[in-house]
Amino acid sequence: MTDTPSPPAYAPPAYAPPSGAARDSLLDAVRFDANGLVACIAQQHDSGEVLMMAWMNRQAVEETLTTGRVCYYSRSRKGLWRKGESSGQLQHLVELRVDCDGDTLLALVHQLGVACHTGRRNCFYRAIRDGELTTIAEPLMDPAALYGAAHAGHSHG
Amino acid sequence: MTDTPSPPAYAPPAYAPPSGAARDSLLDAVRFDANGLVACIAQQHDSGEVLMMAWMNRQAVEETLTTGRVCYYSRSRKGLWRKGESSGQLQHLVELRVDCDGDTLLALVHQLGVACHTGRRNCFYRAIRDGELTTIAEPLMDPAALYGAAHAGHSHG
């Protein structure tokens, strides 16, 4: 018997930040658009679930690679959007991949909780079923609890 | 013993086109950007592999839903891009999903052959490994064979 606490139910994968040179070689492969942005798809690393798509500027890519926590650029708020900063629903980075044209990134992540601001696990919850556009997944968390009453109705955070 | 031919090694999933009303209800949920485009992620429906990301205009979404074969909009060629039309590497649609904000689609597909114009199965083949940006997947097909010598070096088709 020891006082060693139990490990948490799930520990995010270990993350080793790349060197500055490695980080720059990835950044050099990215073709930021006229607004300085690149699309980034977030995929749960083990299940393959596609969670969301958002945008990054150069600083967001750098911060994501350095900290191992995914940081986007919010086009509506015009600033860095540290995923989970207000909601607690962090995305831990496993690997950041660059596509053939350099205009899309694929972030393999471990998503704590839910990725979508509606409280759903992922954002792609509408599809045609039985002849009409249907909600195919329900919220796992209350959006008001994620953002607080003052932020209810807010977009992603 | 019969003359019945053997089934193909893999038959694409059956696809039932939605009614015009169902198709329009999905289109109504899409927020096309200032250029009339929406981002679309293609994911292999059974393995979860993220294959590529490209753009669709309204006509491409309609054609994709109607035909069950994925059709994008090529920003470089400024026209519809029927995936696989020149390369034979068709994407058969299983389901098209719309995200919470309506600005990204997720197409669950069956990809015949390879999705990437480099001959790789998917486009996301570069990542930092061992301290440098590394090619983590090799071509399964020769790009010259996909597009013919005249088109070698061409972008996606």
C-alpha cells in the first residue's frame, strides 16, 4: 500500500515538441492563402472520427507544434483560438500532417470531451436520412455548461 | 457449374439518390462562402482514413448527391471536377454530412484506388518524424499512369 494516486482514467498521448528547424520545415511546406490561413482537419487519432475543420494562421501552427495543444485562428474573432481555453474541451496533438498541395493540414488529436460547440462529439451531425435532413447525433454535454450562461450561443471556444 | 460471372473483388456501396426536396434541405443548410464554395473532407467510409480536402460549389454538391459520385469544384481550372474522370480513381458517395456552421461538408466515400494525384492513397503524407519533415507514405500507383504522360505533373483529376 502506498499513497501513489491512481492514474487518470485516460492520459493524453505523450507529446514531444519538434526542434525549431523541424517546425520551420513543416511551416515551409504550408501554402497559406491570401488571408494568411490554412485549413486544418482535426481527427481523433485512435478511432478515426473526423471531429471538426477550422483555420490556422502561421502563429497558430507554431503554437500548436510547440505546445502540443491545438490552437486555431478564429476568423470571426480575428485572433488565436486556443481550443478548449474557455470550454475545457482541449485537443491534444498527436501528429500534424501536411497535404500534397500544402493547403490543408490534418491534425491527429486526442479530443477531451466534445469538439463541437453544440456539445456534440463532432461537428458533422446532419445528413439525409429517411428522405430529409436529419440530426444524426445528440449532444453529450450542455452547451450552457461548456461556455456559461453569458456565452450561450457563442461559436466554438 | 454456371456461366454466372464472379462478382467484382469489391462492389461500391449501393447509393440511393435523395429526393429533390431532401437534396434542397441539405443545400439550404450549407453556407457557401463569398466565392460560392464550401470545403469538403473526403473520408473512406469503413476505415476512417481521411483522404483529401477540396471545394464544392452548389452545382457540385447537387451533382454529388444526384449521381452518388463525388464532384468537386476546381479553383485552378474554374470548373466542375468530377473526381476520377481523367484518372479513373472514382469516389463513390456513401453519405454527405453538414457541420454545425454549414461551412464544411464531410463526404463518407468509397475511394477506388488512390485519392491523391501523387499516386498515394491519401494526400496527408508529410509529417515530422525523427526531427524533420518526412514522407510517411509512398505512392501505390505511378502518377504518369494515372494521367498519361501529357498530364504528368497535373494537379488532382
